[in-house]
Amino acid sequence: MDDEELDGLLGKLTLPQKVRLLTGASTWRTAAEPAAGLRAMVMSDGPSGVRGESWDERETSALLPSASALGAMWDEPLVERLGGLLAREAIGKGVDVVLAPTLNLHRSPLAGRHFECFAEDPELTGRTGAALVRGIQATGVAATAKHYVANDSETQRLTLDVRVGEQALHEVYLAPFEAAVRAGVRVVMSGYNGVNGTTMSAHPLLADPLRADWGFDGVVVSDWGAVRSTVATARAALDLAMPGPAGEWGEALVAAVRSGAVPEDAVDDKVRGLLRLAAWVGALGHAPAAGPPPAVPSTHRLLREAVAAGSVLLSNRGVLPLCPAALGSVAVIGAHAVRPQLQGSGSAGVFPQREVTPLDGIRARLRGQARVVYAEGPTPGGQARPLDVDRCTDPRSGTPGVLLRMLDGDGRELYAEHRLTGRLLEPGLVAGAHTVEIEAVLLPGVGGEWTFGIGGFGPMRLMVDGRTLVEGDFPRCTDDPAVVHVDPPRRYGRVHLAPDRAVRVVARRELARDTGRATVVTAAEPVPSGSAALREAVRSAGAADAAVVVVGTVPGGGAEGRDRASLALPGRQDELVAAVAAANPRTVVVVNSGGPVELPWRAAAGAVLLCWFPGQEAGAGLADLLFGRAEPGGRLPTTWGAELADVPVVRTAPDAGVLAYREGLHIGYRAWLRAGREPAFWFGHGLGYTSWSYEAVEAPAVADTRESFTVRVTVRNSGGRRGREVVQVYLARPRSAVERPVRWLAGYAAVHADPGEACTAKVVVPARALRHWSVPDGGWRTEPGAFRVLAGRSAGELPLSTRVEVVDGA
């Protein structure tokens, strides 16, 4: 739709009609306008799955591996296919706009949403994000680049002000968003945070470089609840305030326009952007969507492939892959083997179609070939599980699950329904609704002291068999929507239960004003002796031909709205791994974490395999890797330190509301190089099931500042199995006149080769890899002269080098 047609539609609308379009009609929908032939557009969170408009466990979604796993793939075609899967899910749920990808960076390993971001490097983040954008948008579903910009941690995330230098802002933090715009992204989401004194929902960066320099002509949407003023945000290049219908715009914006505080042209520009997006997604007039759902392989098969492609083999002492024919028994150890963390915590969570645990996958692969023994080991801790179908029944129907009732102020039932979980974030509202009640019959599998919890705000009461465990009025303590609506704090009580004697659990919370509806009821069985569990795990490992220990982080650690305080694995998991590895030299440790953790036992383990938050097909994909059906495809998108104390950049807590990015350009491997420190594992590191030798590198002697050039790297498969290698090229500028990293990623390419075969990776180095942001000039410049070109398999292992002379071809 061209500007003339858009102006024709604008001319049909009054000022109040136009302004009404600029605030959401609900939590996930934009406003419709019949006068313009505009229907509502539906948005949904999307980094790891498309939930749709509601939090309802009965409406499941395909659950992808976490974004950190996608960043580890270094495989843009596969990421595009996963984007296509998200688009297919969106189309099936009536969603027009998927709120993905997240293009913030792994600045600190403590960042709570580390799992939701791709990498520490702007080039890898930009290329991965652009691939996901292309995949999502190939069939007329809009992608959203978020959270613009420098929204890289969670502590005080609604109000913190990031202070970052101009050069670092452009070269590091804005760069992935520019890549998304080049890929054609239709929506950009502004962050909650401020940058250099101005909140992002009213920031000049929304206009320049986003629109003026990069040419973005789509919609800029606020993060949910981030618009906290009328005039400043309306005068900025922000188009849509979400959610709605209440907000800071509406009638206040109409009044501001009529008073002259906000030009009506600014409103018109915003509406044009919305209409342009609506035309693109098929929400304007009778325009069709861009095409049918994308043709992709079976969802389960694709997600299983993704687990293997993103998993990183950190170390291997000849243990992997395991040969099923040579195994009589395998010990599978650790609570994460049966209760893995498949996704991160926060507003982007989904209810997966299914959950294949590591134990499920291993048993399925070895069925009829080897005996599989499971030992849980010491409990790692973390949040207790909500009531679920495995332990509870609905007291009315007797079917697995819980009974949800909505009561009026006199306790009369307004409606009741069967649900599958005690975590109900959006119980349906009806006229007169006053109290949410969740009731279930729980059959304790073990006796002893059980811990029950209730989550929410306002007046709440939790009872077990008529005994009150929690009662009180718990006022809302935060404005963070992820806490209020997704993960409210729990209050706990304890009671002694007899084994196999059913008890009735009843939880009630009143719907106090401005406290949300989210209600969570949890139950945790008595914790067995950690020492006894450890001894049993060691005994099982020692008696087996191989041991697979699955360890990881737990829900309640890092999450949206909450940064981590430590990189240590919770509970006694380090002790568990060390003891099992001592008992069986053929011990494989699978690490289930969305971001870096300390691995003090890494030298003792036979192999260490990182699977991130692997999504719904976790166990199937892991079994493929463990038993050699697939090769680990991942390479680290983030440098892993041996200890938190070694990491050069860690701070996430603001000081008096300000978080200073004093490190400038030097985050991730750049910071490690500048500090002269050796991490446990470098950015780009990852092993396969073969070995590679790097033989030669070629680059043009001279390169033009305005043009890309190609680096050719010859590698040979020196192992005994066909494999894939990710060849990485870095640049360095010795004796530069401007500040630069010691070296920086300029490009990469993957190659495949049979044993003994040599092949050449052709790595394109774009002209932008040579440039720097000149603060005095306020723009991009390229410094002529000699650049070093380094090639290898990680930021710390670059055996080949050459040089290229960069000349100004202007």
C-alpha cells in the first residue's frame, strides 16, 4: 500500500479515531477501525514458542530450544526453518505479530534473560536474529526486534538508566537491530530502560538511526506498560502503546494535540505505520496473508534436530559417542534427567505440546539393547512444582488435575472448570468475580513433612485438609508485569502427611485491585537425605558401563525480572558430578542451563555436553547425540569463565538507578582478551565427533573500504568420521588510531567433509566489519591501513593469519 492510499484512509478518520488506534485494545490486540477497513491485529510472545493470546495449559505450543541455543547453532538456514515453524504456529493461533527475536546481548553472565538472547557478539547476534526474522516473515507474519536498546539485564529493569558511550552504543548494541532492519523486520519494540538519561519509549534513537539512517518504516511498539508519559512519548517515534485499552495516550493525547503540545502530523505518522503493518499482515481491507503456512518437516523432527544442532560439546576424552552395542547398562543420574528445565522463566513461556525428558530419550534409544538404571541424587532445590495431573485429581470429577472455581463476594460459585495445573495465570473473569479458588485431592507418594505454597497478591488463604497453612493480606510489592502476572511470589506452610493417604488442598485469593489474577499453588514432598541419595548415585554409576549425569539451573534462579547472583550450580550438584566421575571414568555430564555456569569438575568428566534449555524434544535430541546418531553442532555464543571472579564484565545492579557500561566496546571475549585472562571455554568453542586441521588462509592483498571481501580457509577432516566445522574469521587492527577490541568476529562459514577430505570455507567479510563509529564526526568511518585476518575455531584458537591492506576507494 503506497502513501497516497494510506493518506486516503487517514482522511476518513477523526483525531479521536486515530488516537484510539495508537493504544492496544486489550493485552494482545490492537484496536480495529471499521471506517478504515482495519481489523484488530493479534500479537504473541515468541522467542521459544508462540503462546497466543492466553495463558492456558490446555492450549499447547511447539517449544523451541532457547535463544542461547539458537545462537550456538551458527547455522542461519536452520534458524530460518525454526522461524518458519514459529510462523506456522502463529498462523494456526491467529497471531499476526510474533514478539521475537530478542537482540540484546550477553553482556554479563548473570543477566536473568541470558537464555532469551543469542550471543555476546553483535555480528553473531545480528546474523542469527536476521535469519529468524526472515523465517518468521516469509509467510506474512511480522517479527519484532526487541528490546531496543541496551536492555541487557533485569535488576531495576523498569527504571534503570544505562550510560553507554556513543561508539559502543553504535558498534555493539545497535548493530544487531540494524541487521534486523536490513532483513526487513516489520516491528521494533522499545525497552523499559533508559539510555543516557532518556527512557527508550521517548528516546531520539527511535528516530535516528532507526528511521532516518536505517530506513525503518514499520511500527515501533512499546514494551508492555513502558509508556509512562503522554507528550514526550507521543512526540517521539513510538507508534503503539501496549497493552490497552487504558494508558497514557488516549484522551490525554487527543487533548495534547488540540493544545498544540503534540503535532497532529506526529499522530498521522504513527497511524500510517500501523496501517502499513496491517496491510502487510493482511489485516487491512480484504488483503490476503502472504501465503500458506510454511512447508516444514514434522514439528517433532525439526525440534529434535534443533537440540542436536545447538548443543555444544565442551570437552570429550574419547567417551562420546557411546556405542549401544557395547553397553550392558547405563546409569542415568540427576533430578534434571526426569525434570529438565526446558525453557526459561518469564512472559515468553509456553505450555509445550509434549516433554521428552533425557531419561525418556535414553530409555527409548537403548530399549532392548542395554539396561538403564536411574538414580536421582541429591535434590538441587529451586521452586516447588505446581499441583499437576501426576499427583492430583479434581475433587468433583476424579480426573487428574485440579478444580478451578470463581466465587462472588458471598462465596457463591459463579463458574467452575477442570484444569490441568495449579499454576493459573489468567483464570477467566465473569461479572461479580471476587475470589479465585483452586482445589485438588493430592495423594502423597511418600510420608513426612510436605511444603505447600500459594502465589499471588492480596488476601490469600491456603488449607490442607481444613488446616490453614498460609493466611494473610499480601500487598503487591512490584510494578514488574512479569512478577505480577507470570511469576508472583509464593508463601509457604508445612504439614506432616501420611503416605498414600489422600488430602484435600484448597487455595483462595481475592481479586484485589491492581494485583492481577495469577494464582499458583505448589506442593513439595519431603526432601530425602542428600547423603544417602549421593551414595546411591555413586553406587549406580560404579556398577554401570557408562554414566550420564544431568545437572543444571533451576526455575527461580535467573529469570525475566531477576538477575542471577551466582554462576554456581544449585544444591550439591557439583559434589554429585565429582563423585560420579570418580566412580566411573566413562561419565558424560549434560549441562541443562540457559547461560554460563561454573564447572569445577570439568577436567574429571569423561565428556561435558551443554544442551542449554533444549525445548520439548530435549531427550530425543540428547539421545541422538549421546549414541552418535547426530554430531553436536553447537559452538559457544558466549565465553564461559571458570569462576565468576574471573569474568571481566559482570555488573547488572544499577548504582542510584544508573548502570554504567564502563567497559565500552569490550564485552564477552573482547573483555577477556583485553584483560589477558584465559576462560574455561572461549566464544566459538565447540567439539564434534571428528577432528580438524587448519591448513591455509587466503585473503586479497588489498580491500576497498566500501566493499566486502572473501577469506578462503582450507581445513581438513583429520578424524575418522564425517563432520561439520564452523570456520571463524576475526579481524585485528594493530596500532589503530581509534579504540578497537583486540580482535573481533568478522564472519564465519560452516563446512562438511569426509575423513581425510580437505575443503575450503569461503568467509565473506562485510565492509561494515572494517568500520568504526567516529564520535567527533558523528558517523561511520573506515581507517585505511593494514588489518590482520585471523582464522580458526574459536576466539582463542586462531592458528592461521594473514593481512589485508584497506584502501579508501572513494
